Amino acid sequence: MPPSLDDLPVMLAALQNSKDHLETFLPWLPNVLTEEQLKQSIIEAMACFAKFEGEQRYSLYTKQSGELIGAIGLIVHDKSVPYFEIGYWLAQEFVGQGYVSEAVLALEHYAFTELKAERIEIKAAQTNLKSRAVPERNGYQLEGVLHNARRLPSGALDNTVIYAKTRPTHTEL
């Protein structure tokens, strides 16, 4: 679902309850842990969504219960290519159940078929093994490692891994 202020209370609870799980790799987390901060973030996400720029953020819900479990975003890097990046987070209790992999495949399909994407990237901290498992499981190719390219919220340096898929041929879609 596109970003909505209706998600505010549930998303805030998910972020706060998963703080220990998420804070290792997500530097933006401290900026969305209060109701006012998250409200501003959702308003900005709604504006980007309406203009199709920046990040096209979607809230993730389970099919079974309709419970909000996280978010996924399609970051618009270059419309002239077109080239996008996928980013995601998931509430701790839902990690390892295939939700992000399913969401990545759905967003990837949308990007390739509707947006005519030529390239989709997924970047992660090299030490974030759970996040790295998603592109690896979904057929993304590891294209490179950028050494000492990111500082984790702890202050430690980490490498950035870049996974990508390029536009499939017509028969692959």
C-alpha cells in the first residue's frame, strides 16, 4: 500500500518494538521514533509518491491478517535510464518468513513491466547477512563491494555490497 497517515500508530509501534533489531544497520531510525518525526516522514513519503520522485515507499501488510509488518521502497535514481533501487525493513517478529522476498519480487515485477526499468539495485551493509539473503535468494547478481563505503549507526565502518538485476528479455517477463 502507498504511504498513508493511517499507518502512523501501527508503523510507530513496529519501529519502536523492533528498534534493537533495526538500529544496527538503519541510520535513519532515530529520526522516526516519535509520533511527530514519523508523521513528517510519512507526509514527505506521500509527497514523493505523488510526484514519482525520491522514494516510492509502500507499507507491507500480511495477506493473512492484514497486519502492518514493515515497508519497502523503490528509490528513483535516474528516470532517463530508468534505474531504481529497492530498500526495505521488516518488524523483527516477521523476519525470516519470506515477506521481504515476496515484496521485492512484486516491486521488481512492477518496475520492469510498468516502469520499464532497465536496472534495479539492492544495496546493503556487507555484515547485514539477513538483508543480503534477500537479493541472493531472488536471483540478483553481486556486482561489487565498495570497501569502507558506509558508517554504521554504531560508528563502525562497513563495506557496501551492490546486487543488481537488469531488464529481462520479453520472454522472461
